[in-house]
Amino acid sequence: MVGKAKEEPAAATLTSIEPATGEVLWTGQVGDVDSEIGKARAAWASWAARPLAVRTETLRRFANVALAQKDRFADLIARETGKPLWEAATEVDAVIRKVDISVRAYSERSSQRRLEGEMSARLALRHKPHGVLAVLGPFNFPAHLPNGHIVPALLAGNSVVFKPSDKTPASGEYLVGLFHQAGVPEGVLCCLQGGVETGRGLAAHPGIDGLLFTGSARAGVELHRLFAETPHKILALEMGGNNPIVVWDAPDAYAAAIMVVQSAFLSSGQRCTAARRLIVQDGAHEELLGQIVRLAQRLIIGEPHAKPVPYMGPVIDNRAAEHLQGGFLDLMLKGGRPIKHLDRPREDMPFLSPAIIDVTAVQKRPDVELFGPILQVIRVPDFDAALHEANATRYGLSASLIGGSPQLYDRFWANIHAGIINWNKPTTGAPSNAPFGGIGLSGNHRPSAYYAADYCAYPVVSSESEQPRGAIGIGLSDIASITPDE
């Protein structure tokens, strides 16, 4: 149903609002955790028993179904998240490509192998699915990121209970529907709608065998505590970042500025890999900052289908916009010097302009992820100080060096604490055919993307022989000395 937003009922109803228009996009009922887990548990064994070739073919059909509905799906994602239509289309492309990538990853990282054992025995290495896996998805990529868990989990033979973000329930429901259209049984992939309490109930339920999560560090830490007494359950956490981008001896200030702007303001800054901190050499930064400001001022901000095509849409909702405004003001009150203010043209809508603030003079800078278009500038005297500032965070997801020599990049790579380290590329550049994850508050050493296969199945080694053969060669007494009573 579409219409003007109304107050959400206190009952078990969920509403999705288009951030760019304020209109109601979708309404639905909050799901029942016990019921969905029961369906997944009942369906799991038969799905796991299907040959890998059958599961693979089913998922390839899903890719074809998604391709056939690409335009419709992209339109829904754009309307529900507020991101430009072109960006939503690239997200659907990533959903489609994930199947082939996951098939290759499973073959490489979870394949069956025969090894040679002692006494002519065979050693077999195979992988088993965990069982029922819960997936908690984020709002910024409501299809691509949960799909990055769902596809490898289903391929490995798990059943999945997926709870979309309560900010993007329509996109999550649509994604699950595509799987069902392709022949994935409804019990094998269940869509559980709900908010924070529903997510907590799913994570704590004894009927799941693991949880795959993408979201904030605060929620990830809470989940880590929740799983502390269940080491038998897999927990994969992909969280956010307070990511640094260091520009040093860049030969082309304009090209460097483009990398910085892409890193900081793509998706309105609502990417876990977005650059939050720009670290530059004091006294050699003026031209670079001038280029960045001019580019930021040229960025078109608008609703997803606007003409001319926008670079940025709104942030996800008014609450997020208010939180970002508060974060920017806090940096100012602590001594930050605004270079480009965070503007909000309409107080009732979550459109924000890209903002840049020099926080060099701020003591005890807050180590938080401001999940939006805010870039903090830190000026340092030398490269040692740049490395120190880059690592001055509890997070460790993504980092980039723009400029410098190969030797400087080697030094950067060796000293930076992050799971994704780029050179002359944006912090947001992370291919799907490689592992994706971080350290510190950015993850728990369970990288996703190509390495998702690692947490969707566990290895089982078997010593095998067609005939039982046994011998005890030491420690036995002489048979002649054994009496009948013995």
C-alpha cells in the first residue's frame, strides 16, 4: 500500500517508509520466531540431502529469476533505501553475480578431497552444513549483503531464517520471494519480519545452529556476548568501521580528491567501508582540500529517480539524519573547524549535504562510526604520525593510501590494522571474489564474500578402509601365559 506515513500501530505491524518522499511503501506483520525456526528445522534435512549439483542448479535458477526482475527489484531497493536508482541496479547485479562466485568459492574452500593415510588407509575430507542458520541483514544494502550469507549457506546445505532490517522489510521480502520462485522450498529459506526484539529472539533461540550478521558494532558486540556460552554455534560478524584514507605525496590532487570523495560520500556515506577520516600532511594539504570541497559542492543530491541523476540520496530516515547532525555539532563543540557544513535543506526529510570538518585540534576524538556523509580531516607532520592516526581506532575494516611510492605502500600495508588495505583506490573498493571483513570492532575473523564458504560448512575428516584390519604390536602378554580364568 502507498500513501502518506502514519503512526506505526503498537501491535505487531511493521511499516516501511520511503526516505526520499515520506510515503508508506510497505506494511506487514511481525513474524513469529518459533514458527519460522520450526519450518526451517523441519525442511533442513531434506535440503541437505539433495546432491550439491541440485542445490547449485536451484541457485542458478534464482540468479536467472533475479535477472528477469532486475528493474523492478532495483526500483524497490531505490525507493526503500533512498539510494539513486543507478546504485540500486548495481546492487541487484551483485545479487545475481553472487551465485557463480559462491559456487567457485565452495568448490575451492569446501570441496571433497582424498588424502593418503597410514597403512594404505584412505583419508577423506568432506564438509557438512551446520543446520539452521539465522541471517540478520542491514538496511544500506538490503539485498546484496544478506544475499552474501544466504547463497553460500543454502549452497552448503543449510536452511536459513532471514530477518531483514526493520527499515527495509520490503526489499528483504522481495529477495526471499525470488528464491522461492526459483524452487528453493519455503521452509529452507524463511523470511522473519520484525524489529530489534525479533532479532534478539532469533539470535537467542536454541533452534538455530549459527548466526550470520552484518550491521553495527554495538549490535555485534551484544551478539558476541549472547553467544559466549554457546561455542558450538557459529557466529560470523561483519560490522562497521572508522576507516582512514591517507593522502601522501599524491602527484595529481584532482585524482586524489576524486578517490576521497568516492570513499567518503558514495551511498551518502552509508557504507561500512566509507572513509570517515582523511589524514594529510600538514602544510601540503591545501590544494587537495580545495579540490575535495569543489567536488563535494558539485555532487547532486536528490530522490532516487530524479533528473539529472543524483550522486547521493537521503540517509535512511530522519532519526539517522538527526544523529549525524548531533555528531557533527559535537565535533564542532570539541574544537573541530568546519570546512563544509552539514546542511539539511528540510528538517522533515533526511537529505544531508556532504560535510567536511578539520578535527586536528580536537582532543580525544570520538572513535565512533558516523554512518553518513561526514569526513573528518586530520593534519599530521610526517608519515609516522599518519600511520599512528590511521590506527587510532578500535575498528579495523578498510584503509587506503592515495599517492606515495611502492616502498611507502609496503610500509603502509605492513603497519595498518585493517582487513581491507588499498593503494590508489577508494576505501569502498572491495571485490566480491575476495574475502571481506575486518578486525577489532569490525569483525570476529569470519570474513564474508568469497570466504563465506568457510563459516557455512565445517570440515569433517574420515579415515576409511573397505575391510577392517587391526593389530596391536606392543604391550600384549604372551598368549601361552594366559589362564582360562583370565
